[in-house]
Amino acid sequence: MPFESLGEYVASLERAGELVRVKGRVSSDLEIAEIMRRMMYKGEQPAVLFENVEGSDMQVLGNAFGTVKRLQLALDSQDFTDIGQRIVDLTRMKMPSGMLNKLKMLPKLSEIGEYGPKYEDRGPVTEIVETEKASLNSLPVLKSFAGDAGRFITFGMTVTKHPETEIRNLGVYRIQIIDDRHAIMHWQTHKRGAQHYKMMKEQGKKIEVAIVIGADPATVFSAVAPVPEGMDKYLFSGITRKKGVKLVKCRTVDLEVPANAEIVLEGHVDPNDMRMEGPFGDHTGYYTPTEPFPTFTLTGIMRRKNPIYLTTVVGKPVLEDAYIGKVIERSFLPLIQMFHPEVVDFSMPGAGWFQGLAIISIKKTYPGQAKKVMMGLWGMGQLSLTKTFVVVDSDVNVHDMNDVIWAVTTRADAARDTIIIENAPTDTLDPASPLVNLGSKMGIDATQKTREEGYMREIQQLAAVDEDTKALVDRRWQEYFGR
């Protein structure tokens, strides 16, 4: 059964020995972030629940999704490709003909019907509602690095609606706290929430926003995931958890939020109230420069009586976001294969901070196919921001960097097999691009070349051990070493 709340997930982590409680007094000013980073850099450390945070009566949960094991528990899945495959199956499903076939289809249709969100009048998140007395400073928001401009919410799920279709989006953006009622929304220009904001700005209007802090793990994952254009994020959460999310209406804005959430900040973003945001250390490992972004004004808070403040930590990879990125990589492989059937596997190494590097293996059947795949992937949603693609043959393990480096150095010629695209969109946080949001991309075709691709030499054969010798050594292996 899927988790209904963050609290249920925390209890499950504790039963599995995947949670440590810190009872000593700690500060949200630099100290908590440094504890979390040290634990993540050590690898395979448990999630951490800080029970005694200075100046707050809320517990703070960190590194909640910081290993593959925890994510398997969080999403109730051993194979994350199943998530994407459910979306592919939905897009390919055809209504059967004939009464008998339709009757056979009923169980499947009933299962799909469970994916949609369910609407409730109230829920745990409505236990406390504050309007006039609502304050952003009531939250134990972290400051991560000494050079940061201040405190910012790292794991807030920002809810917006498309102004025309009313399809809902959840996105995770940096939110800098200014005072009790104001924060700055770091809406990167390529993100869907920013697109909704721009549409309202063109109409000369503010956009209503809800910021959810802490929810069931599938909904948290859905906020990070680059879902297909036009899909409601709450529906994607239902597909991920195979059960619809319970929603309640906000009290001061016309938006829906998870009924079992921990904390919801309600308000609006005003395009006429721009403020300088940053600098902040971020997941590239660098401080991002100060830039103007629009201001969020708080109009109300809904929360549980004893909420858990969910947070994550930023800094040089590999940290918690790399593990979440691995789930995105696995779960969206079936969608990539739907549009590019030649793709065998796909990897975005954690050190590449999501957008830096992707490695793709293909079953190559014609000249130039590797470049065709690169161009296609650069045209797919958030993959458009990926800096570097390396395409290899299907005999190369994309998850083994030694194997990938071997392919690049033995199958790619620098002049022939490297392509550079100038004046292309880049991630806002990319510290290397010459302009904010604009730079270049590189593609490396590390597949075996053919004569049609200009390889005029005789193709060298791989040196491989013959089967008879392998079988002989297998049989005598214990004999060689006396055990």
C-alpha cells in the first residue's frame, strides 16, 4: 500500500533501521545543513530527524530519500521503470471491440480510475489555519552556506495552475525568505511554473501559488519529475503510487493541495514586485549570482498541529538530489524508448547534477543514428537543458563509467564524432555558460563507425576470450587457488 503521508514514511524508515533521531539542540542556521551534507558524503547513511531545533517547535527531516534503498521503500518499487511503463501503457491503450472484450477490460479500467485525485472537505493539513498571524518566520528554514544571502526553502513543492487548461503543476524551486510575509520565487525560465507565471504576467495579473512542504513520497517525487507536457502532476502522483492523492482546497487561494500534507503556504506571486535573489550555494557546487526574481506574498498557512518540516541539502554532488535523479532516469526510460525505440539504456551520472551529462546506449542500425538520437532527446522537455550527450553502442554499460570511457576513447574521433551546438538553452544554474540560460551543447558519438560514416579502415574486431577457454577456467577455478 502506498504511504498516505510523510509521517507514515518516517515510521516505516524507523522500522527499517533507516532513520536516526538527533535529540540534541541544533540550529537551522548552517548547522543542520552541514550535518546533512557530511552524512550524505559518507554514503549509505540513514535519514535524520532533528527533534530539537532552536527557535522552532517543528521537527526537521533531512536526507529522507538519500539512498536507492530508501527510494525503493518510498515509492514501493524495486524497478522504477514500472512507473514510466504505466504511462506508456496508458497512451497505447485502445478500447476493445465486442461486449466480451469490453467486460475483460473492466478490471484494468477500474485500476486506472484509481489514479485520479480524490477531493476531501478537510484533512490533517487543515488542523491549523492561519491568515492574519501567518508568518514565514514560523518555519525552521535552513541557511546552507555562510555566503548565502539568507535562508531559503529547499524542498517546497510550488503548486500552480495553467491559466487556460487549469492543469496543475508542482515544481521545486528555491524560495528565499525576506520577512514574515514575503519571499522570492526563483522561477527558472524553462520551468513549467515560470511559464504559468509569464502567462498571467502578460494579462497584467498576479498568479496564485501554494507551497507544500512535506507530503507522501510519491507526490514529493512527482514535484521533481519532468512529466510529459499537459499531464497534471497530481495524476502523475496517482500513477506513481497506483492510488489517487487526496486533495483539499486552500483557504485563501483557488488551488488544491494534498490533504495529508504537513505545511502549506498560500499566496501569490506579483510580477510587479521584483527583488534581487541570492547569491546561494547550489547543487552545482558553486554560488549562483544575484538576479532579479518575482516576490511571493503570503496570505495564509495551513498545517498539521505537529508538522514535520521536510528539507534537503545543496552543495557539490553527490548529495540527495542525485538519488532522486536516478529514479527519474529509470522511470522515464520507457517514455524515451517510446519516442526513440533504438534506445537501450540511459544514465545521468550523479556528479553531473541532473543537467550536465547523459549517456545513452542504442541498437544502431543505420549511419548517423547516434546524432539523430541526440537531436531528438535535446527536443524532449527538460532534456533540452542537458549540456552533454554521449551515445554508445548497446554492448556498453552506460552505468559503468570505465566502460563508457573505453567506448569514447576507442570508438570516437574528436573531429568526426563531436558536435557542438551554439546559442542553445542551458540550465539557469550552469556556472560555465557564457550567458545566463544560454550557452552551447556537446554531443559525442561513441558508437562503432561504418564506411558510410567515413570510417574507411578495416573495422577492428574485439578481443574476446573463446567459450572453451572460459568454460575450462570456470571448471578449474577453485582448483587453482586450493579452495
